Amino acid sequence: MAISVPIELGYEFSVKSAYKDVFALLSDVPKSVSHFPKVDKLVDLGDGVYRWEMKKVGIGTISLQTVYASKYVSDAKKGTVVWTPVKGEGNAQVGGSWKLVDAKKTTDLVLKIAGTVEVPMPALMKAVATPMVKSEFEGLVDQYVDNLIKALGGEA
């Protein structure tokens, strides 16, 4: 038995780097993912599809390893990097997007992430598992954003 935990996050910030440098980092999936904490393995499945295999996390006897795949499409003219879930890979479906705006000396960014993580445990555990999974995911994305801000010259 598994419970589904929905995830939805959004961030807006500006960095002190040129648009072209920011786009180059975010559109290069392995380079971008290198700033994401607790990634055990990123597997290139070809055609812009990558499988994320996260390190196991948990508290006490409850542990979870999130695995999912997404297809990435980048468009420099639109200032977007978009990823959509790939069905049949792992225990999660994760999609999202980066939207970049060239503000001359800085770059404005909007990050949106939405998905569902399937947690293998009885429905009775939903009250415990849901906040734990959401908190862990949010903490990882917060650290990712902080790492990117540092890599891109700091927040503007």
C-alpha cells in the first residue's frame, strides 16, 4: 500500500549574473543538478530525459528513496527550462519550470515545481508521512536555490 503526497513549490529571486550565464547553467541538467543536495545518481536516459535517484532519507523506521524521471526542454529565446514527468520511472512524478528574465545587470528567476511522491506505507501513516515528505522536499529545494544563488554571484 502507498500514499500519494502532493508537492507544490514556487520561488522568485534575482541573481547578480548575466542572463546567458544563468541560462547556460540551468539548461545544462547535470550541471544544474550538481547544485541539488542529496542526489545519489543522475542517469541520462537520452533525448533530454534524466532519472533522478535521491539518497535515502527518513526518521526512525520510516525511510524513503525518491526516484523519478523528467524530460527537459530549454528555450533560450523564451528564457525557459521546462521539465515534465516521465511515467513508469520510480515512485514520483515531478515537473516544473524555470523562467528567466534579463534585467541587464541581473537576471530575474521564477522556479515552479509540482509533483507527487508515492510513499510505501499504510494509509494510517498519512498524517505522519505527508508533512515529513513535504518538509524534506522543501528543504532540499531551498538548499538547491541557495546553492544556485551562490554559484551565480549572489542574490541581487
